[in-house]
Amino acid sequence: MRTLQARLAAVGGTLDVLWIGTPDGLEAQVAPSEGIPFAGVATGKIRRSGNPLKLVSPANVRDMARVPLGVAQARKVVGDFRPDVVLATGGYVAVPAGLAARMCRRPLVLHEQTVRLGLANRKLASSATRIAVSSESTLPLLPEAVRDAAVVTGNPVRPDVLAGHAEKAVAALELHGFDRRLPTLYVTGGAQGAQQINEVVRGVLPWLLERANVVHQCGPAHVEGLRQHAAALPTDLAGRYYLTGFVGPELPDVLALADVVVSRSGAGTLAELTALGKPAVFIPLASSAGNEQAHNARHLEEAGAAVSLVGDVTADSLRDAVGPLLTDPARRGAMAERARMHGRPDAADRLVDVILSVASG
């Protein structure tokens, strides 16, 4: 949202922006910190299952009962604010605002971050003036009736992510034991870390360090256990291993330093890594809504722009996936180029163009 707000302000001057979301969500904290007015509405998350009986679980029934209240609240907010356009970015929190836009006869722009249209955006698609999607491959997956409303924009990427410097990472993190003749592997499981990724990396750590420098962002809760494990490493290998619970402002520089990345395959991660042209080994989060992370990863793997590990991921499978990228610069370079072909570093500008065109009628 911050990226879009900056782009909108640069193009359109002074703009009134209102963020609608769930009162107890992260957006309720982020919006005020960015100077954006926030309106909280009730939301209901539908927990999907292959078993129809589980769809009427107490949690689902309770949450579905909240949806009408959220729609009524959002309708009042939209009716009072009278926006020129409503932007919905998917997820259950977007449903009340999207339905309110239709009720108040306000133009609706949907933005789909994943390869396949998510449940919320599928329900709102028929009401949308425009549907911005992240990839060309999404277009044939859309319902035929709404394809004419679709435009490929990509996912907005923070400008600072694209402006990193490898040497700044070396200095800031004091990576003086790194062997710059070797490639650098960046391992991340997101802000909280990922136990699955940490375990497979732990199982193959000495092997990795014989072939690469490793920056491992493991999550604050996992630092101590991994630090104890790393204490047994030979001195020369230990110098090539940087372990941290969290990577903050130095992230752009760490990404600039990385030759290969091991990570989850959320939409934001894919947008950043393809915009930067980074070869990646993805370990999708199995519990992601609609298995979206697996679809995201498979989409890039089929294009030769990444490697996807799904199912029972082991240290051996990670070694087999990442090894050729670490030892073969030509292979690494080819994957980087294919990844870059799927990246859209100008996605924020593209999406702003869509929003402004709809707002202007």
C-alpha cells in the first residue's frame, strides 16, 4: 500500500486514501504508521476443506455470520467516503469492501497477486471494472466472461528492494569470513522463520558451506537451536555461515549479495525475486490458502525460472535442487535470466495507471 500511495501521489498530486480492513489485522497497525486513515470492518474467514461437513464447522459458521455485518459496515464507510475507485487485493478481508463498492455503485478494481484467482476475487470478479493480474498465465484461467476486464500488471515491489548493494550487506553484517570466490545462498522462511526450511538446511549445512556462503534468516524462535548446531562446524566453514533471526533494513543489500535464494513462494516473494532476477529453490507452504504457494512455485519451475520442492522435502532433496545452481555458474545465470523475464519491477506504476484510468471514468 505504501508503494502504491507514493506512486499515486507522484502522478495525481494530493489524494484522499482510506484503507478498509480487519480491526485486529496487521493493516490496522500499518495504515496509521503510514499516515493512511483506517476503517475496521468485521470479516469472516472461510476454512476450506475437501470434506463438505467440515465447511459447516463451528468456526466457519461463526465467521460466515460476521460477513453480513462487515458488508454493512463497509457500505457505510464507502457511502460516506464516496471514493472514485475501490481497490481490493484479495483475501477474505477484501470481500466486504468489494461488495460495498457494488452496492454504492463505485468502480471496483481487483488485484490478484497469485497465479490463480483466489476465492475472494472469484466472487467479486463479475462486479469489477478492471482485474489486474500478476502474470500472463493467469489470463486463460479467468472466467471467460471477465477476461476482457483483465490486464497484466504484476505485483508491486518496494523500490528499496531493487536498490540494494552487495558490499553494504558485507559491511553491515560483518561477513568478513565469507569467501567471495564462492556463491552466496540466502535462506529465508519469512519474518517468523519456517521450521521445515530450517530443518532441511540444518541437515545439509556442512555440505552447503563447502560450496557456498550462507545467510540464514531462521526466525527469532529458532536462533538458539541452530546456533548450537553451528557451534560444531569447522572454523573455516563456520566463517561462511551467518545466522540471524530477522533481516530488517539490510534486506535489499542481502538480496543483492545473494546468488541463489531458498524460500517460501508467496506472491510478494516471487515478485521481488523475479524483479531482481534471482535463481530460487522454493519450498511452498503446504497450508497456504488454495495451495497457492505450490501453484506459484510450479508456474516458475515450468518456465525454468526456479526449482520447486513440494511434498516430503528432505535434506537430500534440497541438496539435489540447490547443488547444480551453486556449482554451475552458467546454469545459475540461465535461471536468473528466465526469472528476470517473469519479473515486473514497474508493477506499481502499471497498477496505478489502471486505478487512475478507472477513477477518471
